[in-house]
Amino acid sequence: MNQEMAEKFRSGKGFIAALDQSGGSTPKALKLYGIEENEYSGEEQMFDLVHQMRSRIITNSAFNGDRVLAAILFEGTMDRDIEGVGTAEYLWKTKNIVPVVKVDKGLADEENGAQVMKAMPELDALLSRARDKGVFGTKMRSVIKDNNDAGITAVVDQQFEVGLQILDAGLVPIIEPEVDIHSATKAAIEESLRDKLAAWLDRVPEGQQVVFKLSLPSHNNFYAPLIEHPKVMRVVALSGGYSRDEACDILTANNGMIASFSRALSEGLTAQMSEAEFTSTLDAAIAEIYAASIT
């Protein structure tokens, strides 16, 4: 593990930019960016366009390591270049931003009020490739919709089993058991989830740490015990469907929790903007999310 990256991730001031929309969510991300589905054909062209969008964000002067600690990349972005350099290397060497890659292959069908991750048969190969490219950590997402003990247990067990595999490969896992913000039992799910996450931390080897990416909680500072745990490098928040303003308001009230926003970061950015407009819109978004992340 790169100790310089670990130190930045653990104690730096700022937030994590989630730039990891994958195949299923890419058309939606492009549409929000002002590119309609009839403007491209096929996956290859779609991924070229989304890489242009991400490159435009990453190379922008507002996007740098002063306020952005890390960036989560889609596998296809990690495998491409920015300005002739591998994306992960560009992020770290040019921007002083820690590179992370999303490793999950999407969600399985809902069972017991939750969606675990689909099987990841090629995970070891992906981890090895990520390590060779200078990536620091990984991210993987599951979703919990109901306060069902079997469903929550299945999500947490799978997240940690894969997380330990990632630690063994020399990378730091971002464990993301998202709680649906529209669930009628959200607060109860969070209680069960917090207890299960804390119990699993006992199995993390001494001297190693994981990162949690969690939905903004129903009760302020609810995740403080996890933030203070010696085996937790950081607890980060996903925006989960809240607007940027709403997400930042809730985050501000949760001390020590920092943002890892995707849609809320790129909200308002479009392909049609001039460079000056794009920069000022991105700069305003980064400033708002940064301010909410340093409380």
C-alpha cells in the first residue's frame, strides 16, 4: 500500500469524487450532461463520450487535491488515459488525488429486502491490474431496502468477505452497503447495519483498515462509533438521491463524515457549457461539498 496515499486518504481535508457510473447508469449520466441517447450508437461510443466527460472534470483546474482527496473510477476509466497518461497515474501525479476503482459488477435481484452484489469471478485479475496501475483502493455497492435481518446480514457478510480478499491483494476496500433513503424503515435498518459492521471489524487483521461508504443517517452523528474505530480509515457518505444542497446540509451535521458524491458532484454540468461556465459550475459544487465535508 502506498503510505503517502494512505495518509492523505486517512487525514486529509476534503471529499471523494465518485466518477464511477458504469454501463447501466451511463446513459442517464450522459443525459444529465446534455447528451441524448440518439447522439451515439453502441457501447463503445457511449463509453468514449463518458470518458470525455470524466476527463473534462478531472483535467479542470477546479478539480485538484486541495479539496478532492480521492476519485472513484469505473474500470473502463482506469484502463484509459488522460493526456497520454494512465488515469490513475494522472490523478495522483498531476492532481495529488488518490485513485480508487469500482470493482462490483452490479446488483443481484432483490431478496429479503436487499440486493447483494453479482458474482465477481474475475476480481483477482482486476485487483492485480489495479495495483499495477497505481490504484490505492476499491469500491463496491450493495443496497438494503427493508429492515430484514437475513437481507442485511447477507449484504454485510458478502461486503466483508470480498473486502478481506481486497485487503489481501494490498488494496483498501470501500465497503458500501447503501440504505435506500426512501425506505420506511431506514432508521431501523441503520441500527442493525451499524451493529453488524462493527462486529465484522473484529475480523479485519491488526494493522489494516477498511473504509465505509454509507447513506447519510437518519440521526446526526449516528456513525461516530465507526468513525472512531481504529480499523476504519474513513467513513464517507453517498448522496443517495438527495439533491446536492440537501445532501450537504445533512452531511454538515455529521461530524467527521465526508462526502463521496457522484450525481451531486456533476449536477448542473453540461457538454454544451463553455470552459469558463464549466469551471465556475464545477468550482461552486466542489466548494459546497468541501465545506460540508470538513465539519
